[in-house]
Amino acid sequence: MAKIIESVPNISSADSAIVEEIAGVVRSTPGVTLLNTSSDASHNRSVITFVGDPAGVEEAAVSLAKVAARCIDLTHHTGEHPRMGAVDVVPFIPIREVSMDECVALSRRVGERIWAEAGIPVFLYEASASAPHRENLASIRKGQFEGMEQKVQQPEWEPDFGGRTIHPTAGVVAVGARAPLIAFNINLSTNDVSIADKIARVIRQSGGGLNCVKAMGVYLKERDTAQVSINMTNYCQTPLYRVVEFVRFEAARYGVSIVGTEIVGLVPMRALIDSAEYYLGIEQFDPETQVLEYRLS
Amino acid sequence: MAKIIESVPNISSADSAIVEEIAGVVRSTPGVTLLNTSSDASHNRSVITFVGDPAGVEEAAVSLAKVAARCIDLTHHTGEHPRMGAVDVVPFIPIREVSMDECVALSRRVGERIWAEAGIPVFLYEASASAPHRENLASIRKGQFEGMEQKVQQPEWEPDFGGRTIHPTAGVVAVGARAPLIAFNINLSTNDVSIADKIARVIRQSGGGLNCVKAMGVYLKERDTAQVSINMTNYCQTPLYRVVEFVRFEAARYGVSIVGTEIVGLVPMRALIDSAEYYLGIEQFDPETQVLEYRLS
């Protein structure tokens, strides 16, 4: 089997001409397949998803950063989502026959090249972080583009590549390796968002709940429904079924049930297989030898 | 993505030297990967599992039939499992980027060649059958090797290739295309096999239960447990979760519950993903665009 790495850069623009130019650069990189682009106008932000072999993914990520630096000017940028750079974050995710260490090494090469070739200073984050306080993207991004020139003067916030002068229009960028992330929402049989909020607070890691789970309550206007909106940062540590069952029994104390769930975007098959194994009660099951697709070359 | 077909020939021998010779022939066929061999001494029978591109699978199946015809003599064969040929049955299963029609066409080419090159008359069965009464393997095999010389004289039982003279030591063979089969067992919280039997009778298609489900009650000596032993011949028509929930509510009338389930051998990922989707309550989910592995080339 060939090595496959996924990358999901976020750029600070929802302009379709810019997104199309960046998509074209990714599409034309040998060894890389563009899977998806998704733009949010109110966030003024787009997510570009691609997969490929390590060398191809490296080239596509660096090329994408160069185009973003040329086309996107953060001095004129507004949008609801926090951001610090024209290309805001470049995650690398091991998919097949690739270790997290290989993705960390790739992120360092890409970080060096983004500084050398696009002139954007780089913070390494998540599994690639050079210190624990730099693992979390939100901590790095705090202060956003407008505060970054001041922030990088602090001793603990010098970028990993490029020194203390931010790019005048493209800011800085976070580059790093991380596990696949699953965006998973659970809709409740109530429109009372305070219930979704209370459930979110007890299931998420920061509230002492489940490891590798971020959650918040959201009101869905179009369905008049309260939703627990979840990011699962490591589905191997905390499987999907555990989140569903946890939400189910917490919701029960408010007389509320789960009416449906939603997976936004891509999900690795293993995350679904693990939940099937739990619910079907399969004993002594070994996905790597028994699931046909793992055996295909 | 490359086309992949699976084949699971059953041969009428558990002799390790013969199985090794046949495995070697499959292994050395270009474009084919041998996944598994499994021999049962009391059945005096082995199952050879391999996958590959259509041309490779064709070559491997014909080569395997030639070796089986040379090494296995049914005139001296005893075993618990019904059988009619040295190579008893050769199923072809569409796995990836291949239609059932392509597998039917492959089975016809292989059938012609097994007659031409190994001298074994061939019945086409399942999706490849030339008449409805020849779809079911058990109907074709009825009478077994010892009765086959008589049986092929009947107007409705002339083989599709090779005419009415069976191979003197290798008998006849069934060749055909079929959907993937899942061997799925459900263990009950009782050692009373009559309960497993009653459940099996109501869930199986022949008892008016679920489509594409075969089932029988079995007593597992080593666990002192009653088991519903199930063959699922089309998991797209009847998904795994439906069998589990059906058994669960039928078992409840005897005060019995499910203590665990078991998948024997290989299972396609889609069968597990469909059940995860059901139990997790995922709405508007499209595995072909949302499951990462479907998107990898």
C-alpha cells in the first residue's frame, strides 16, 4: 500500500476566484488529489482538503501558502472566525502506512519552506509543537493578526521559523501534525439551547468529561432544534459510540432524547467500524485482518 | 481505483500438501493476492480466498481447478460436508469498481476454460445461473459426486459446459457470481439449543423471516452456549443490525439475551459502516463521499 497523508489548510478568504486559484495549484501537483473545498462567507474563510504521498503533499502545501501570501491581504480582512494569517493553519494527518512522526517531520520541512519561499513566519503546533504551551492552535492564534506583531516579541511566542517579524499582509501560520478530526453533531428533542449547553459542558474534556472531545451547545434556527456540536480530536482514544451514549444518558435527566446525529465532512472508516463492533457486540474481532478493505493492496 | 474481484473456491481436500500446492499456484499468479486458506479435517474440505484484477483472478481460478483435478480423487473421498467435485464451487464476488454483470461474464469465461483445460463439466450457479432452478448451489449438488453421473442425464441437469459425462475422479463444479457472504454468529445467554433453533427458524428467509438470511441453531460445546449460526448472502438487502435486533426481540420471549456475536472470516467495510450509521443515528450520510477510504485512489 502507498503512503497517504491528508492535509486540510484553512485560508482566510471565501473569495471564489482565490479559492479556485488555490484549488488549481493543489490539483496540478503530481501525487496529490484534491478532495474538497468549502467556503464560509460569514467566516470569510475556506477549507481546502487534499490527500497524497508525502512528497506531493509537501509541494502542494508550500505552493498553496505562496499563492495565499500573494492573493490575501489580512490588513483588509474581516470575518467572524479568529485568524492570524492568509493561510491560517496547515495540518498534516497520517492516513495510511504513515506514522505521526513522519507527519511531524513533514510539517517541519513545510514550515521551513513556507518561511524560506513565502516569507511567512511559522509556528509548529499540535504533535509538532516545540513546547507544550504551543500545542493548542487557539493559544497560538490568541490576539489574531492585529495583535501578532506585539505577541511575537514575547519570549515564549517567537515563531519556530522566520524570527520576530510577521509578514505585513499574510501574518503568520501554524503548521503541524495531528490525528484525524471528526466533526460530529447530535440533535436533541428540544429547542432549548441551554440543555445542549449543559450537556456539552459535562461531556467535553475541559469540563472533566471525555478525552479528546470538544463540545458546545448550538441553536439550529432552520430546524428549531438544540444541538450538541462536537469536535473529536482523537477517535481512537474516544470512539463515536461513547459520545453518543454519554449524551443519551445526560439528555435523559432533562427528559430529552437524541433525534439524530450528523457527521460533517470526512470520517475515517475505522471510526465507524469501531462503533459497529460495539453496538453489534462482535467478540474477538480484528479489523486489520477481517475487514476486506484492509487486505486489499 | 483498480478493479478488484474476490474468489473463494472450495476444494474437496484438507490435505496440507494439496492445499499448499494450490495456494502456491494462486500466489504465483500475477495480479492476484492470496488472502487466506482454511481447512476442515472432519469436512475433508478447504476454502481458498484470493483477490485480484479480473484477468489475474481468471487465471488463478482455472489453474487451481487444473491442480485440483490432478491431485484430488473423489472416488476415495469421505467427509461430512456434501460435495460433487474435486473443486466443488468457484464463486466470484465483486469488491471494487466491478459490477455483478462483469463477475457473471468472468464466471462464464472461467467455466468454459475449466471444461476445456481441466476436462471438468461446469454448472453456472447464483447470479450466473442459466435457469432459476440452477441458482441454488444445494440444488445443483444434491445427489453429490456419487449420484452425479445419473443426475446429469436428466433434461434439466445438463451441465452448462462439457456435456453429460462427468470427470471420472474430479466430478463436476459450480462456477458463478454472487454477492459477498458474511458468516455471522449470535451467542445466547442459554445453553438450550432448542431456543436457538426456534429463533433461527423465524429469522431465516425460508421461514418467512429476513431476506437473504440463512440460519440454524447450534450448540457450542466449548462455551456451553446455544448459538444462532447465520449466513448472510446479501448484506445490502438485509444489514447486520437488522439481524441482531430481530434476534434480540425474539430471544426476549424466552427470557434470553444476546451475550455476543462473531464474524467468521472476512467482512466488507460497508456492512459495518451501515450498522454504525443505524446505531449512531447518523442522518443524511453518504459513505461514498464521506468515508475517507472511499476517496483514496
